[in-house]
Amino acid sequence: MLLARWIRTDSSLYGRLSAAASSLDGVFVVKPVLLLVIWTMTTAGLSAFQGASIPEFYWNTTTNWFSIALFTGVSVLAGSAAIQGNGTNSDKTVLVLLLIGLTLALPAVWMVTSIGGDRNRFFFIGGWISLFYVSWRMYVAHKGKLKPEEWTKMIAFSVLPSVSLFMIGWHLGGGGVLSGLRASAPYVCGFVAVTLFAPLSEKAMTMNHRDFMEKTIPMSGISLLLLSIATVLGYFIGDPVVSTAGAIVVPFYAVALLFPRAEHVIRAFRYPLMILAIFVGVRYPWLLFAMFMNFTFVRWYNYFRFGKVTPTLKVVDD
């Protein structure tokens, strides 16, 4: 990161900026870095429907303010679900964000479905939003506590939020339930595969990048299988986004399976979301802009608050 080279942690300017960054601590309790997942999966649902409905659907720059309000509302709900803690202030913040999110999302859904002439979609999207909030709260609360050997629980906690996010986008475009669940299958398989690697990646980051990790074969094998299934399903249902992204990501997991070095495990966890977002962003370029802004904002905060450049796609330190 260029700022880390220009503004050293031992400089007086860094001290002033660090004090300013501390004022954002209240904002970061909602874990804004997780919005990268929220936006990508929801947009993937919208992209999949439009891609199946409109031949050669790419680079759509049309602005729909109701859709923006919906995405904002879902993002606020995700922040509410992500807040941890049992204090009174925390509970109050959770409730306030929940109300704000619903106030933004539900009227936006009503307007979108009214314009489209199919108000029944309002209840479907509202139901998926509710399922997302509950399942995302469970996912965030438990994902850091589960051990690699508890992979069945990780699958259970990751399936529902991924399905619900995809279906919100799918219904927003105008798709039906059964066709949406069918279209969501490869994306859900990919989401689960990456989620399974989260504990391994956290462990790998505490090791030297050249060290071999033990007991990774079962997890690597399951993730590789899921991503292979996602790629094949994407090909047969005619979704070039997920099939192409999957074909690029699968080798990362094959390498992690055959050569379980820490660097390969970290790479297999960090790269898939970026690759999927790039392909989805070919259809909706605003996603790339939103991802870049969020990524940069979180990196600046972490650097000036804690002196760490994170999140990052860099695996090996020079």
C-alpha cells in the first residue's frame, strides 16, 4: 500500500491520523469488510437472472435508485447482524440498525415489485431478507469458533446466508423460486468451499509461508470437490460467470491439496471472492467500484488504527 510507504508508523503525521482513525471504532463494529461478500453474492443473483434472460448481457450501467436503496438496506442489516456483544449499547445499536435496514429495504422492494407489476415478489424477497438476517447472525457468531474438523457445522452455517443473498438478487431481477434455487447451486457450492478454508487460512497466517500444514487433506479435498461441482453445474446451466470463475479457482485448491504449504492455503482463501467479483463486475461494473472503495477504506482504517495493512491479497511478505 502506497500510504504505508509514504506515512511511516513512527512519523508525527501517522500519530495524528491514528487518533482520527480511532474515532471510527464505532463504525467498524459492524465489520464492513464482510460487505464484500454481501454485495458479491447478491449481485451474483441479479447477474445470473439477467444473464439467463438477456443474450450477451454485459456492462450494465443503468442506475436504479430503488435497487440502490435495497442494497443499502441489506448492507445495514448485515452490519446489525455482525455486531457482537451483550452490552446495553450494543443491543440498542443492533436494534437501531435493524430498523434502519428494514426501513430502507422493504419500501425499496415494494417499489421495485410494483413497477415490475408482480407484487408477489415482495413477499419472496422479504422472506429471503429475513432468512438472511437470521442466518448471517448465526454465521458471523460461529464462524470464528468452529474448528477445521467441525466442517459439517461450517457447511450448515454457510449454506443459508449464501442462498438467501443470491435469491434476493435473483428475485430482484424478476426470477422465480425454483429456477433461482437451481441457478444458485454452483454459487452456494463455491461459497461453502471458501468458507471451509477460513479456519485453515487463519492458522496459516500464523506460520511461515513455506511451512507445510498438517491435517489439511480432508478440508482441501472437500473444498476442491465442491468447487469442481460448482464449475460443472455452472457450465451445464449455461452460466459463464460462475463456470469461468470456478475453472480459474479450482487450481488453487488442487495445489493446496497436493502441496499444503501455508502460502497455498492462504491464497486459496483470499483469491476466490476477488475472482468471482471481477466476473460479476463485467456485468455490473458498479460492484467493482463499490468493492474498491470498501477495500481501500478498511485498509486505511486498519493501517492507521493498528499499523497493519489488511485486508490484502498479498500472500508472501518480501
